[in-house]
Amino acid sequence: MANPNAVVSRVLRIEPPLERAALETLHAIGAREVELEDGRRIRLDPDDPRYAGFAQVLDGLRIQRMPVYLEVDPAFSTISRLLIPYVARVVSVRSGERGALDIQLAPSHARHLLRRDNADFAEFERQLLAAQHSGDPLIVTDDEAHNVIDVRAFRPGPDAPPPPPPWPAPWPPSWLRDRLNRLWHWHGWPWWWFRCISWSRAQQVFDAMSATTCDPLTVPPPCIPFLYPDDGCWGRAHEMCRLMIAMGLSPGKVWIEGWLAVSTRNNPSCMVHWGWHVAPTLCVRRPGFLRSREMVIDPALFTTPVTRSSWKSVQGDPNASLTSSSASVFHLWGNETDPTYAKTNGVLARYRLELQSRAVQDGAPPYAHCP
């Protein structure tokens, strides 16, 4: 049976309305009420140290018209837990570690686990398998370790954002796309070499990208949420490419697919698990005439540009496959582009709120207990 004290709904309004003020000033008005789309009213308690952060996250979800998962104290109608669900399509359901089900959701790149010790395992498995077969979107909520804790049918309201489109079969296939991309670069050699940058310039570009990172408690746009490595890499990569192109550079992208596991101090469990990942690349000149190599720019994992092999080596799967693409590819497996960066802004907005919600409830990353 689903948690009787949990509600999944959209935020209609917050009373009194929330000014986008500094965190320390939000307590001045006192208690606020959150009206949800299902008619329920939730109280924001100003004595709760999470009050200001909850208010800002809920208001951000209202603006983005995204659902929220709330666990509510039945005695006081106050929030005990806040999570941000996925409105997603089920790409695959397969056996994972210790008998759990490994769920791939589109467009997420995180690995989501449905564990057999979940009291609703059988019902959630049925819903997920049915949605995989039908292609219908679901509302899926997982916890900070990406264990699925709630699955519900998605019923769009008149002004709700549309669910993600079904994934088409990518064409050309990733292996052929990578070979065609490499052939194009070879065809353009040595002219391509003159578009490569020096190592010192590459480090400057990396530092410029890293400097756009978000303050986890305020997440002011247009910051990039590198401190939330769990998900959203395709939005981060596309925004970095936009910034690099504005700097007069010619970035590409490298995609990795596999059973990926990365140690990080920016997740409370000190680890993130992915089904795939992406980051921008730049051509960097090497010592010697007409020598160069592709370097990966990934501030979520490193503090400096790294080679493709180094980037792959920290992601926990030596059998993972790499695919190169142009910077214009927004989502490789969804066959999507985003020339206006509207989709990019939506992805970044969501994961800024994920970062802020985590910082409010678990403390701001990086986490000192992580090695």
C-alpha cells in the first residue's frame, strides 16, 4: 500500500505569495499555506529550519508547473519530506543488484532501483512493466539513493508541461555515428588542427565553465548545477557548449553508455549510478606539429580537462561504450536537438531545484563524510 501520508500533486499557489527574497527574510511573514492541485492545503511551519528552503523549492516547482511528492505530518499538516518526481517514460525494466529491478526512465540518465523489500514491489513492478509495453508516461518518485518509492499514472492537466516524447530508434546507430564523426574529422585534417586550442586555453575554458556552478542553497539562474551529479548531464553539457560557442570555440560531445558508478562527495551516499553520461569536448593541441587530442570538459567529475580514456576510467565500467557527436545533439538516445536552448533551460531549472531540495534537507554538498 502506498504511503498514506504521501501526496503527489502540483502546487497551485502559496499564501501569502512568496517574494523571491533572501532566505533570511522569508521567516518575517510567518506561516504559509501551500495549496495543491488536488485541493489539499499544506502548512509551512516557520519554526522548521527547512522552512525557507521548502518555500523556495515549492515556488520553483509552481513556476515550472512540475509535480511534487510530499510526506505530510497528519497531526499538523506540515511537510516532513519533499522530493521531486519524474514525469517519464519507462525505457527498460531489468534485473539489477541483489534482485532489485533496474529501471531506465526517459530522459533521465540516473539508474533507478525498485528493491524487493519495498512493500509495494509487486504493484510498482506491474505498473512499470505495463508502461514500458504501452509507452504511457508515469510519475515516478525515488529517494536520494534513487530507490523507487512511489509510482502513479500521469494524468496531464490543461496547463501541465507535456510528457517526454517516446524515444525513437537512433539512426544512425551509435557505433556508426561515432565512426562517421571520426571520419569527418579525419577528412578535415589538417585544417581541423588549426581550430584546436592550446592546453592553457583549455584550462581557462574549463575554469570558466566550473565558475558557473550553483550555490546549493540559492541556485540562482543561470547557474549550472554541477553539485547535483545524479542526473541532468545532457542539460549541463548543452549549456556548456552554448557558452563555449559564444566564446568562439568549436566544442563537440562525448557520450558513454554502460553500468556506470562514480564516487563523488556531492551525493550523501558518496556514489552515483548512471546508465549513460555526456560531457563537452574540445580539440587541444599537443607538442609537435599537427598533433592534437580530444579533451573532455566535465566539472561534475574533474577539476581539469581530461582525455576520453581518463574520463571513461572513473565511471566504473571498463566495458562501457563511447560515442562522439557534434555539439548540436541535445540527447543522443532521444535523437533530439535544442537549437533554441529551451529544453536545456528546462533541464537546468529542474536540477537546480533538486540541488536546492537536497541542500535544504541533507545539508549542502560537498559532504565531509565522503572520502
